[in-house]
Amino acid sequence: MPQIARRSLAPLALIALLHGATAVAQQVAPPPSRPGVTPVAASDTTPAGRILREVHDHQHALADLEHLADGIGPRLTGSDRLLAAHAWAESTLVARGFTSVHREAYAFGPSWTRGVASARLLAPGAGTLSLAQMGWSPATAGPVRGDAMLVTARNDAEMQALFGTFRGRVLLFGDLPPLSGPGVDTAAAGALRAPLTRAMRDEGALAVLLPSGKETGLNMTGSPTWRRPLVPVVPVAFVETRDYERVHRALLRGERVPLELNLSGALSPAPVQAFNTVAELRGSERPDEVVVIGAHIDSWDLGTGATDNGTGVAAAMEALRAIQAAGLHPRRTVRVVLFSGEEQGLWGSKAYVAAHAAELDRIQAVLIDDLGTGRIRGWALQGREDVRPYVARAIAPLNDMGVRELPLERSSDSDHAPFVEAGVPAFFAVQDTVDYFSTTHHSQYDTFDHVRPADLLQGAGALAVTAWELANMPERLPHAPAVRKP
């Protein structure tokens, strides 16, 4: 994984239990550069210098991001807002003169629309709980009432003893056998919990409450895939930490905790299509060889998707713009792909890899920007020590601005992963995480006011220069054998 795992681990461990195993937006004029962005000397006429100076002097990234986050807003995959974002991105890329601007469709499954999410603590004391329904989880049958129950089982016998106790209960999870970690057989642990999940469904548990895993704010996840058997088979909601802990403490004291809960999110009656948006700057000598700059344009819907992953989208679009505006012509094609469905399990990038299987051997490299507003410090090599010399050479012009790190860390939780599995050299940006995991990631605080303008522009410049250098490198980066899945 990256130096800090992209997703909040505590909620995901609990979610694994449930798993059981269009209108075109108006263009916005670019604002001037913000303070803190280091200018590049006019005497630096290298391609890197010209690209960085273009970002500093004429950047569009901040206006693009502000419009994407504030003007279009949250972009849940399958929603009208995401379609509006695709339309805006495509019209903007066309207006900037890029070629092959198009949308690629793939089958997604049912869309999901958030509804009411409310909960009242009826005793001890009283009050409301701050919570949000997990995406694609079932709704409650209107407002429902039931006692909270702490599900704790340290072994199979204790787990079996829980069966028959779930009807009409709102479940929280206490001590359970771990699903991951040193020495843990993940498949066996998932199989052990599968009967528990079925019992929750068959006995009629009212809902499951999960902690947000953040000091403040909510969290979110979910996918159409999770509508299959064993996944979440009852309504599920994330609860802010302070409220979750209040209920949890009362249960640990042995008190009865009655709740009233209403979760009304709804699935579409039929499957929908989702899309990736593609644009490119055609290569002058080897146009069939490609450097991909990628980010995901979808977001969760509690905030406006500014840092996850509006910053990546704005940086990717700015990188392509800066190369072209600097008057540079890459030897290989530089292609921007704005994926969707990332938040539901990398649907867009998986679909792209499948649709372009015959062309994967002609991809020089893939660069994915998806870790929020912080400065780019380098690229995680996904275990590919053999490509280190090439990437080190590509970022050499950026060393003085702090882009030096090439860790070997592997991760599978953003859009580089399907490319890595296919053997394509694909790299994930190493960034300052700022308040990404603690605050903005998947929460209602993922808004434009949490964006650091200078860091965004540094990242856009780093992305552009890295892509340029890889596109113009005499050598091809070596590909690896595709990973065989069990």
C-alpha cells in the first residue's frame, strides 16, 4: 500500500464482515497564480522549465477544481451529477484543442440515490445520532425501532452461540476474529463470518452501525457488487465517532439501548451505464505508444469530492494543458483518462484495461494522482525495482522541488491497480497526506476549502513533467507478466 493506506482501515475490516468472504457546465476563467507557487526562471528553457513556468504563469487547475467541486458538486457513479462532470470535462478538453476526446461506456449495475438517514437514541438519555447510510446498502422499512446489540465472538463456538439473537436488533461489532493481519488466513476468516452474515439476514436484524473511523466527520463506502449474497444483507450506516462511542459505552455497561432508525437510500430499477472520459495529446514520432495520466472523476456524495479526487482530475487536465501550451510536442502520445466507478471498486479502470487489452503492451507508463491536495513527492513503484532507473530519470528535473521518492510500496486501492495486474508499468503518486485520511476522505468535509492551492499546482507540474519525460524517453519501460488471479 502507499505509505498511508488510502482507505480507512477500521471501517473496512468491519465491512469485510458484511462481505462474507446533462448539461455542459459553463467555462470558468482561470484565476491568477496563488502565492506560494515557486516561479521558474525565464532562463530555464528546458522542457521541464517551460512546463513548470506555464503552470505557474497561466494555470487553469484552480478554476477547474472550483467549478468541479462547487459548480457541479458530488459525483456519485451512476448519477446525473457525474454525467454533468463528464460533459464539462469533455467540453473543456475540446475547447483546449486536445484530440480524441470521447467517452467510453461500461456496464455498471444499479445506481444508488441517497435518501433520509436519521437515528434517535431513545435511552439512556436521548438525542440524535449523526450518521449516513452506506452506499448501495438496503433501506429500512421506513422508521424502525429496536434495541442495539454488541456482537462479540472470539471463536467459532461463541459465534455459533449468537445465532437466534438478531431479530429486531441494531447491531454493533465488538471483538471478532480478525480478517487480516500477520498470520491471518483471510479466506478462512471470511468463511467463518459468512454464517454470521447469513444469520443477520435470515433472522431479521434491523441494521448494522459502523464507526466512521475518523476523529470528526462521517465516512462512506459501498458498491453494486455488494448486493450479491452475503454482502450487506441488512441496512448499514456509518456513525460519527462521538455518537458511536456513546452507544458502544452504554452497551459495554450492560444497559438497554433502544434506537429509532430510518435509512431510505434507493437503488435504480434497472442497471445503468457508467463512463470514462478520454483525451490526448498525440505523439509526434511514436503515436501508438502512450503515457496515461489518470484520475477518477467520480466521488462520494457527503461532500463535493474536492480532494477525492477533484484535485487529481484538475491536476491531470492541467498537466495535459501545460505541455501543449508550452509549445511542446511529445514523441509518444500523452493521454488523460478520467475514470469513474473508482469509489465502488475500480470499475472504470478495470473496464478500460479490459477494453484496451490488445493495446496494453504499447503503454509506456501509467501515472495515477489520487491522494488529495498534498504535494507530490514521488511515485510508488508497485514493487517494480526494474523500472526505478527510468522513473528516477523522469523525475530528475523535479528533484529540486522535492520530487525524489521512489518507494517500492504496492497498493491495490486506486486506478493504477488493474494496470499493474496486467503487467503495465503503473505508478501511484506519493503525496503529503495533509488532512486527507483524518478529515476529508469520503466525508462531508471533502470540500474546496480544504484544498491547498500551491500544493495542487506543484502536483500538476510534477505530473506534467513526469509524463513528458516518460513520453520522450528513448527506451521503453519493461512490462511484467500479468498477475494470474486464483
